[in-house]
Amino acid sequence: MAQQEWLYGLHAMQSVLEKEPERVMEVWVLKGRNDDRLTNIVNQARRFGISVQFSQRKALDDKVSGEQHQGVVARAKPARVLDEADLDKILESEAQPLILVLDGVTDPHNLGACLRTADGAGVHAVVVPKDKSASLNGTVRKVACGAAEVVPLIQITNLARTLKHLQDKGLWIVGTAGETDKTLYDVDLKGSTALVMGAEGKGMRRLTKETCDELVKLPMAGSVTSLNVSVATGVCLYEIVRQRGL
């Protein structure tokens, strides 16, 4: 397991300092930049006794391989990886759980965008397989704009087994697939639900698809046949929000 990770971006840094400041070991800030949010991050870090250094842009770029860091980079202890036991605790604490399952989403930008939307839609946890999936890193945290620190990301070893476990707990498993005739707007999504989204381009794996209780698709009126997974996730989650009247 990695002994450290790099964090960057204003939202991600603010969120980590608010919720897990003990993880942050050092902070580097762009020299000469006058920004209220950056000043707030510096002040927060200093309050927690975290070392803050002011550096030239190239030094920051080099630390995160040229990613868009918005003038702040930090070295941090890795966050604890959540697993099936954590998922069970979440299911027990929610009367009507809403779980987002991502089957093989490997692009960290898409994972970050899904986490951000999941937070907005009130998702209680996001579930991903340990293999063939993006994991939490600086890119995911930056794109998630703080959601990665508040939405539990559960990494599991066997996705089909976890879906069956969710069924045993009373959740209705709704998967998205282009080959079904039923659209998202034809199904009742008001109860305890696990929404399963497939990988970019390939969709859900066969075993995942076979485990779902119901398959739905998004109606596509134009010439393209599918949406980006993070966009499709947003459409599906907010239909659940609409039906639940949240």
C-alpha cells in the first residue's frame, strides 16, 4: 500500500483540512498568488501545525505531473480503504439506502465526477471493484470538488457477490444497458435501490448484468448511442431524486 498520496485543487484541499487534517503532512502553495480561498487553506494548515511552503509554479507542476492543481499541492497519508464491512454499517444505518455501483469505471475524471453527483443526489455509498477500477487519488479528489471526503467509496473483491448481498438486504438492483426496451422513466425507483453503471464504452460485465433485478436504458434521440458514464449517472440519480421527492 502507498505510504503517501498527493492532493491538489482548492476544493479537495479545503475538504481534507476540514474533515481529515491529520492526514496532511506538508502543503506547497504557489508563490505570489493572491487568492482568498488559497489564503484560507494556508491559515487552516498553519492552525493544525502543518508545514506550508511557497513555491514556483514549475515545482508544483512537477509534484503532480502537470495536473491542474490551482496553486496548491499537499503530501498526505493515504486515506483508509473502505470495504464490505463498512458497507454493511451504512446499510444498517439508513432506512432507505441509495447505493451507486460502478462496474469497471477506470477513468479517474469519471470517478471524481460520479462522486460529486452522488453527493448532490444523496447517495449513501459508491461501490467499486478493487480490480479494473479507478481508485481514490489526487485527480479523483480534485474533480470530485470535496465529495470524495464525504461520500464513502467502498472497494469490494467480488461485485456479483456484493450485489446479491445487497439484494438480501432488501435493495432493488437496477442496471443500465442499451439492449433493454425499458427506459429509466418506466420503473419505480422510490424504494431502497442500488444503481449499477457500466464501464466507459463496454458497459456492465455479463455476470453483473445477470445479477441485476432490472435493466433500464436512457432514451437517445440523436445520432450518438450512449452518454459519458458520469453524465449518464447524473441523469439516473436525479430521476431517483425526482421520484423520491427529495
